Amino acid sequence: NAIGVDLGMQVAVLSIVSVAGFFGSKWSMRGPGRRVDGGGTLSEHQESGELDGRKRLVYICTGLLLIYLAWQILYVILMAMGQPLTVWDAWSSWGMKARTIFLEGHITQATYGDPSRASTLPYYPLFISLIEAWLYRWLGAPDDRWVGIIYLLFYLALGGVCYSAGRRYAGAGRLFSLSLAITVMAIPTMTGLAAFSFTDLPLAVVMTVAAVYLVAWLEQAQYPAPEVQYSAPGTLVLAALAAGWLPSIKREGMVLVALLCLAMVIVCGWKRQNLDRVGLGIGALVLATVLLSGPWWFFISTVGKVNSDFLQPNLEILPSLVGRLPIIGLMVLNILLSRDWAYIWPLVGLCAICLWFTGRLRSGPPRWGTGLILLVAYMYLGLMGLSYIFSVYTPYQAHVASSFYRLAAQVVPLPVLWLGYHRSW
């Protein structure tokens, strides 16, 4: 708005950029690495025209998975579309701002930063609100019954990213990659976030994109093609762009970017020959974050509204809050062990521990780059769980129960992909 670009012009420019981005992504996929058959096809039988039992089984399993996937997508469509936004956060944190932007053509600091308004929440960036406002511009009316289209597209994108990661980076066949994508999409919590229009789903998608491309770029230094299926030169650029947008979606994105940088140091920086690559990766992520998300958070720093969800951390109050840790830890553990996660968190953790002690992680050609995604996921859970000791909620247990599951959803695709990368187990 400050540079005189109205909502209609924004939509036109974004439409052009989207088309250009689509064709640009097709170009960026052309890397020198050749695709390796991940064992999902039987080329000799295809050439000879034989249709053996294994091939029939693959077709049957693929058909059943596609039917199940269609059912999941239909559920999200029915729940997310055709009815107004009803969940409080989806309406108050993003929906009302989108309606304001559409009706008034802008949203001012006086409105957005007014602490007397319960729904201002300046620490919630306008990424999703702007997308909803652009959708309203296309529709010609602020009809929030169609907002679910946005979350349906992000839901489909999440499955597409996981499928592509399985095919390109794990070298898996179509059936295994499809199973990987459906595993993530079928997690009840992820389906619920898509159905009820929570911005944690878009954050999970962008975070997954950043992690997948970052791992691919890191492993280019270790494996020449064809061991790494995808080695286009723009891999780091794509990872940095995705990471740079994270703080513009939710403030937790800043924590995720920091953990990506820290995980690079822990996983890859212990080898001297990797230091230059790690430094370049951290520099790219930080630069993209400053350029893409820095202006928003600079603006927020001028609003001056203190975040009311947490106390300001300081050493004086810390001793009186440490007693909360056992209860918070038990609540976090109960949430992660819930069937709402399809038991992904404990299963992946146990697999990693058992395979490490049995030497399977250390046998064969090591893929240290993939350790980054698992490390980021579990460090994020621990750090965000610890943050609840500063909660101002009364009782603070309500804060944990109402929000931690959404924080965990932001990184839950990562451990699933980690298992996919090590599918030989």
C-alpha cells in the first residue's frame, strides 16, 4: 500500500508470477543427475510383456492407496469449504484481517496494533490474511466459505512435496513414494488443520520444502550423481527462499530458521571440509530471511505491543517457574503419544535409537545430511515445550493443551521423510 499498489494490481502481478514460477520450477528440475530406479518397477518383465504376481500386487496396492487418498481429500473438501470460518483462531487471527484488507483496501497500524482490539495480534503476520484477501478479490466479495480452497491447495502441496522427496531424493519407486505422501496426509492432526483452516499447515508445507532442498544441497557435496537423484544448481536458492518466508507465516518461523542453521553446524560442521558449505548455507538462509521477512518484523518492532502470551524471559523469575517443567513435560509426552499423530513421533524415535545402536545408521555409505531434518524436528519440540514455562495463561496447562499440537504439526512431515530417506531398513 505504501508504494501505491492496490489489491487488484497485487492479484494481477501474483497471477503472472505464479505462472512464471510454475514454468521456472519445471526448468529448475532439470539437473545433471539421472534418476535411478528405486526398485518399484520390473523393467525386464515389462519388456517381455509378462504380468507377474508382484506387478499385480503393486497395481492393487497403488489403487487402494489412491482410493484412500481420494477419501482423505474429499473429507478435507467437505469440512473446509462451503461453510463460514467457525474456529476462533482461523477467524480472529487471519480471517478478520483479510476481510478488513478487502473492504478497506489496506490495514493500518492504528487498527492492527491497537491493544484494545482482541483480534489484532500483531505477532501474527499477514501472510495468510493477504492470500485470503487476494482470494476475495478474485471472488469479488469477502465470502469466507471459499477460504478452504487455500488450505486444500496447501494440503495437496504437502502430499506432492513428500511424494517428490521420495522419488527424487530417496530414490524410491512410485508405490513407496505414494505411501510416504499418504502417511503424512493421513495424520489426523494434519487433516484437521486443513479442514479448519489453520495457518500451521502452510507453515509445515514451506518448512518441508526448505528442509528437503537443504538436505539435497548438503548431500551434493557427499554424493555425486547418480547417488543423489537431483542436483540442479538452484537447490540452495530454493531452500533459502522457502526458509526466508517462514517468519512471514508465523513467528515460530524464526525459531525454525535458527534451528536449520544450528542443525547444519551439528550434523555437517564437524568435518573440516564441510565448513565452507555450512557457512554458505547459513549465510543464504539468513540473507533470505532478512530480505523476505525482515521488513515485517521491523514494522512490528515499531508497534510496541508486548506479546501477552508469554512473560519476558529473565533470570529473576526463572527459579519460580522451573517447577512447571514436570507437568509440561508430561503433557507434551501425552500429546506426542496420542493416536492423533498416528504414533509417528514415538515410532520414528524408537527406530532411530534402535538402528543407531545396532549400527545400521553407521553401515554403508552414510547420509549425514538427512540427519538434519530429524534433528530439527525433535529440537523444535523440545525448545517449544520449554517455552511454556513462561506462559501467562491461567492455568498454564490450558496453553499447552490448546497450542502444542499445532506446533508439533509444523514439523511432523520431517521424521516421516527421514524414514523415507533410509527406506533400505
